[in-house]
Amino acid sequence: MGKIQGTKTMKRTLCVICIGTLALTLTAWGQPTKQRPERANAHRTANVRATRPANNAAMSGAHRYTATAPSRQRTYTAPRTHPNSVVNHNARTREVRQRSVSSNRDFRARNNAAVNRERTVAVNRDRNAAELRARKDLAANRERKVAINRARNVGVNRSRNAAAFRARNNLAGNRGGNFAYYRGRNVAINNNFHSAAFRGQQYAAFRNYHREWHDRGWWRSHYNRIVFVNSGWYYWNAGYWFPAWGYAPSAYYAYDGPIYGYNGLAPDRVIVDVQSQLQRDGYYDGSIDGVLGSMTREAIAAFQADHGLAVTSVIDQPTLATLGVT
């Protein structure tokens, strides 16, 4: 029995000790922890973001602080950052960066434009000066060439004029001599086209021609083109003009035979062309009257003889072609 009671007493003692220890522990855990003033002030100073000015003699009068009064400090904590504010901050940062880049780009562009403008002005100034010098040189060269050519032209024209004057004098003298020569040659006027020299088709109208007498009505009923020139009536047939004998009692014909026509010209116009060309060639010096008289026929005969043509002394197709009037 004594051992049992001793054991129970020990258990009660241990329980009391444990309960007392637990009570002391709980009591100590509930009491506030005391810190040293230096550590507390250092901890507050580290967490403060904004403090009042130092309490010194210079600031005591301005802010009514006393040198012995303790300084009051506030402790600030960092505010919490919302995710949206971070996104907005980043967006504003990018916008500011973009503006800065754009401003720098505009500044560089303006500088480049100013530099390019100065370069362009300098280049254009040089080009204009070169063009002005070239124009001046061109004008000077033009004046020199004009003066040189004027002098050359004077000499050339002097020689040409002298040669032309001599040629005109020679031509006038030769023309007079030619007229006298051809008038004195006594070239026979041929009225007979039945010789062997006129067998070609170009002389058929002359070989087959014979004078026909008809009244006005008959001529009009057989030919639709009849003209009156040089006091006579002529009808058009197969490329030739023929005298229309009997068309009028008072008709007169200086030449009784065909006249070769071209371009629809009347017989007097054909004769005028032949007379003009013979005069230019020095064969005819009579009047240009469109009459195929003896003087004109002599000139035609002389021209035909000199050019190897059959001497018909009339206006035929080979003679017109050789004269060059067709």
C-alpha cells in the first residue's frame, strides 16, 4: 500500500508541474515583447519613405519646433500594385518610347531635308553656272561662225555671180547665134508623111490625114468636142487635134494637119508650151502666140534634126517627149 500511494503522489506532482509550466508558458506568450529604443528607431527609420526635415536650430524657428521636442516620424508602407495599373504603366511607357522614336525620326528627317536642300541648291548653282558659260561660248562661237561664213559667202558668191554673168552673156550671144544659124540652115518643112521614115504608129495620124469638108451640123453630130482657136475650128479625135474644114466659111488655119495633144489642153496651149521650150533651148526667137506658123515649124524641124528625130516640122508625140513638155 505504501508504494502505491507514493506512486500516486509522484504522478500528482508531475501533473501539477506540467500544468504550472504550461500556464507560465501561456502567460509569457501573451505579454508584449519589449525592444531596445535603438533597434525600434532603426526599424522604423528603415520602413519610412518620407520623413520630416531634421529638427535643428535652423528649422526650429521656421516650423516652430523646439530643440528639445522629440521629432515625429511617420512610417509609410509600399502600396499594393494592381495588375491593371502595371499594364497601364507599361502601355504608357511604350507610348512614351514610340513618341521619342517618332520625334527622333522627324528630327533626322528635317535635318536630312535641310542638308539635301543645301546640296541641291549648290548642285543647281553649279549647273546653272555651267549652262550659262556654255550659252555664252555657244553665242560667241555662233558669232564667229557667222562672221567666217559671211566672209566665205562673199568670196563664193562673188565667184558664182561672175560665172553666172559670163554664162548669161554667153547664152545671150549663143542664142542670137543659134537663131541666126537655125534660120540660115534652110531645113525643109515636110508635108509628105508617106515616106519610109514615118511608118511608126506615132506617125499614123499624119499618114492617114486628109482634109474633110462638112457643115456645122455634121461636125457636131460626129464629135462632141470642138474648139475655136486662132481663127479656126478644131475637133478632138484619138489624141489629136484636127482642122474642122467647112465648120465656118471664114475659118483660117496656118497649119493644115494634126497636132498631138496632152492633158486635155487646147491646140493653142500645146503650141505655146512648145514655143516656150524651143525658145529656152535656143531654137526659137519669135513671139509666143500659140500659132503653128512657118517660123515655129522651122524651129521644130531644127530641134528634130539635132536630136535624131524624124523631121516632121510639126508637133508629134516623139517631139513633145524629147522637149519634156508632156
